[in-house]
Amino acid sequence: MTNTAVVARRLAVGYGGRAVLSGIDAYLKAGGSTALVGSNGSGKSTLLKTLAGLLPPVSGALEIMGGAVTEMSHKVAYLSQFHPNGFVLPLCAVDVVRMARYDQRGRWARRSQTDDAIVAESMDMMKISNLGDIPLRDLSGGQQQRVYLAQVLARRAGLLLLDEPTAGLDAPGRAAYTEAMVFERERGAAIVTATHDVAEASTCDRVLLVAGRIVADGPPAIVMTPENLLETFGIGLTKVGDHLVVTEHHHDH
Amino acid sequence: MIDPFLNNGFMQRALFAGILVSLTCAVVGTYVVLRGMAFIGDALAHGVLPGVAMATILGLPTMLGAAVGAVVMIGGVGLITARSKLSNDTAIGLLFIGLLALGVVLVSSSDSLTGDLEAILFGQFLGVDATDLLVQTIALLAVCAISLYSARPFLLLCFDIDLVRTMGYKAQWYHRLMLLMIAATVVVSFQTVGSLLVFGMLLAPAGVGALLARRIGSMMLWAAGTGVLSTYFGLLASYHFSWAAGASVVLTAVAIFFLTLVFVSVRKSLTSASA
């Protein structure tokens, strides 16, 4: 596994040639975890989509797992924020997790024992082994989210790009997620999460505060200061334990 | 129950054609239902009308005209959405109504075509010949081959288009292949069940499958079974009551869908009550 997961130089990301987040210089190493923190529309999800190869960069240079984004899809796992068909499709939970292994074998090849073992292990990590044969549409939103996370784990990817991964998860679900991320990092995977969850961001090595540009970049203890949070969210916030507390309203940043 | 099929060659051919249409529509309709592509399916079913009308006027094979109509529809939707900020369904709606209106104008301007309009819209189930059956068989084999080859990217397309891309598949390519498959099904089936009713065979049996199945493969099997049953009982009703054959088959399929919906709803209520 390469030691570098993401290298971005003067990267700008956006839609249709219009940048929504620019000035990104990042070097993310294997086994590291990075949280993208910012308000709605700050460009977090757009950056994740660009890293996943779903959007072309507006400008700048981007390298994923030592190569071009388009050539490294098999080394990347992406969790999108929305799954509109979750309540429609006739698919059992285990089938959704198995999808993660599609590009790891030939078009006509059947599932290997390794594939089955990885799928079982991933479902076990998210504590959904008992839900395998239940149709996805019969599961609650939180249970579905665990299935999607198990799918990401089953990719055994070098770079995990997770958009609001803890959305809808209950306390046991969050605990399972945290444990799974420890496992992934020990395995050598780099993790990038877009989140509003301060507790989740605090567990990462590094936090990028974004607001159309990179406001601050560094370890959470150093980066998440009231000044930086004011600049990021437009209101005064102070981190108290695992929560952000509003201290002052300020919209002129 | 079986005498009409044993004693009449035209009923045997109609049954065979209906089974072929049912199997083709079961596979393609599953994707139409799961991807929410009913509107483009409906538009394609109507959009072939001017092509068929023009081919008839020019003395060309009607299937060729239908194919041109379908290509214009698919290409037009792509062009409008690429060149404007209009949504996909607006583009489909505009072309749908435009091509339908053009078809009606063409048919109404030709005395010789007026009588054919009913056949174009509602098919000639009882008039299928060996060539129709051969074409329908080839279409079924092609649809099955494409679905097998593209099984994984097609399933991913139904689930999440972003996942298709991040897995390294060419999402747009497979989306177009799926559209082509829908268009081909409409084009080869319109002579049997008609351009309007083929849409019913795409949706109703697959809808039954969606209600009952827990996996995509079993959804296709439920859809195929529903389609074949609808063909059999629809043709039987048509024979005994002198109803239009294509409409009888589609009506049976839609009736089975609503009966299944009631069954599933009652079962769910009973399960909830006992839990």
C-alpha cells in the first residue's frame, strides 16, 4: 500500500467550472484520518466527490493513491450522503455489502471465499450480521446506514471518503463505526470524513475547517479555536467537551 | 381453458408471441421500475408513432420507422438536457408530446393510414406471423445477453449512480445501454401488443415483482410469471368475449398488480397486528 493517500496542490473544486472551495494544499498519508468541518454549502461534499473522481477538479493538481483519480477507483471507497433508492430496491442487506467486491473480481467470476469472508467481517464490524437476509427496504434509516458503512469497509480500500458517516446512527452504531475506523487505520487506510459532528472530528488526526476556502488546517486541539469556528460558521462557537456551544452571533466574516 | 389454443393456429402464435413479449418485458421492465424510468418508457412507447407512420407512408418496414422514432427520442432528450438547464422529465415530456402530435398529424393526413392507427397503438396480437416471432425471439435473446453481461453495473445503477462511477464502470455508457434495451423492447413489441400497451407490459408485471421479491433475480421471475399468466388468461378472455387481445392481456396484468398490492397490504397489516 502506498504511503501517500492524497496529494492536492492549489486544488479548486466545484461544479461546471465554478469553484465552491479553493486553495486546497493537502498531503494525506496512509493510516491518517482527516475531518472536513464546515457549514452547509462550504464545499465539504464537493471536495469529497472530487477526491472520489465523481467531479473533475476546477483547477490545480490532484493525485490519489499515487496515481490519477480516474485510474485509482479500485483503491477508493466512497460513502455518499444520500441513498434515495434504499427504501425501494428489492435487495437484502448482504447483497448491498457484496456489491463492494464487484470490481475486485472478473466480470464472470463468482464470489470467492475471500470475498465472502470480507463481507461477513465487515457486517460483523458494523454489528449487522443478523440483518443479512432482511430486505434493505425493511430496515430503519440507522440500520441502512450501517449497511452502507459495511459496504465501504468491504471495499478494503486504501482511501475511505465518508460523507456524514454517523448520520442516523444510534450510540451502539457510532461505537461500532468508531471501532471500525480504528481497524481501517491500523490496516493502513486513510480516512477523510465530511462531518458536522465535533466529537467525530475530534477523533481525527487532522481537521480542515472549510468555508469556501481552507480556514484552518491542523490537529483538532489547535485548529478548533473560537476564532476559527467563528470564521468557519459565521457565529461564535466554543468547543465544550464533545459539543459546540454558541457564544456570540456574528455574520460579518 | 386450453381448447382455443389447441384448435387455432392464430391463438398458438399469439400465445407464443405474448410469452416472448412477457419474458423480454420482465427483464427490461425490472430495470424500468427500479430506476424510476417509467416516463421515458412511456415516451418511447408513444414516440415511435411518427416513425411508424412515416415508414408506412414511404413503404418501408414499420419496425425501421419505430427504431428511428426511438433514436430521435433518446437523442433528443440527451441534446435538450445537455444544451439547457431543463430537467430530464421536461425534455422527455416535450419530445413525448411533440412526437405523438407529429404522429397523429401524419396519420390524419393520410387516408390509407387512418385504419392502421389502432393497429399501431394497440397491436395485432392475433395477427402475428412467423417473422414477428423470430424477431421477438432474437430481441429476447439480445436482452438476456445484455442483462447478463451488464448485471453488476445495471444493479449498481439501480442502487446508486455514484457507486457505479467510483467502482470504475462507465455510468453513462451503461445508462445508454439500458435506454437502448428499453427502446429495442418497445420497437419489437409494438407490433404484437401495440405501442401503448407494451408500456403496460413493461410496468405491471415488474411492479408485481417489486412488491413480492427480495432480490432482483426473483423480481424478474415474478415479472415473467405474471406476464405469461396475463398473456394466457388475457388471450382466453379475448377469445371468449371478443375483447381486443392486446388490451385484455395488459388489463389482466394490471389487475394482477392491484390484487398483489391488496394481498401485500393485508399481509403487512396482519404481521403488524400480530407483532
